[in-house]
Amino acid sequence: MKLLVIMFTGFALSLVGIRIFQGEWNVLFSGNFGMAVFLFFTGAAHFRYQKGMAMMIPDCIPAKVFWVYATGLMEMAAGIGLLIPSVRELTAILLIVFFVLVFIANINSSAKRINLFKADYTGPGMNYLYRERLPMQLILIAWTWYFGIYLH
């Protein structure tokens, strides 16, 4: 949930900063900026915790570390895409699909009790999935839809 605090803080700072420097509230940009900040943090985590994240990927998928790095770069690219009006809606649609796929990896991770930070099997398990991950994924999907598609 720390990452949601980062997203909301990015949103609030952008909203206030734009108001101070441009004299108007730009909720559309600020909402997408908050998500972009979130995506940069999560994308960077793919490079720091690649072993643990590779463990989250279902066994049937080959080249796990490649996919960890690739998805980290995709998250960062999506953050940039949300800030570009001409590609914002397409980026948001693809990002929602991505969030659903990430949740599948989270189910696998929780079932195996993977601790992505330690790259071992001491993770919190299924309680974490239902108590924290599922609500967070729903917030991310709703946020992306609202600021990337609905307000677009």
C-alpha cells in the first residue's frame, strides 16, 4: 500500500503545483501523473528485485528474468504514455490489461508464499492477496480507467 501513497502524493503535488504555477486545476494531467509516478517506482523495482519477481511468474512461462525486465520497462513506458494526450487512451487500455495479468502472477505468488523482496518462500500467502493485493489492483484499474479513458 506504500505505492498507493506514492501515487496519491504524486497526484496531489502535481495538482497543487499546476494550480500554483498555471493558475488552474488540471485533474486529468495530475491523475495521470500520479499513476506515472507509481509506474516508475514499480518499474524500477523490477530491476532491484528481479529474482523474487521471476519467482512470481507461472512455471509454464520461459525466460522469466527477461519478462521481469521487459515488464519493468513497459511499466515505465506506460507512465510516459499516460502523460501524452495522443496515446493516453490506448496506453490506459493496455495498462488495464496489464494489471489483470499482473494479478494472475500475484495469485501464483501468494499461493506459493513467495517473498519477492527476499526471493524465497516466506511470503504472507493468500491473506495478503485478498487483504491488500486485490483491493490495490482494483484501485489501480479504476484510477487508470477514470483518468486515462473516462476523463480523456
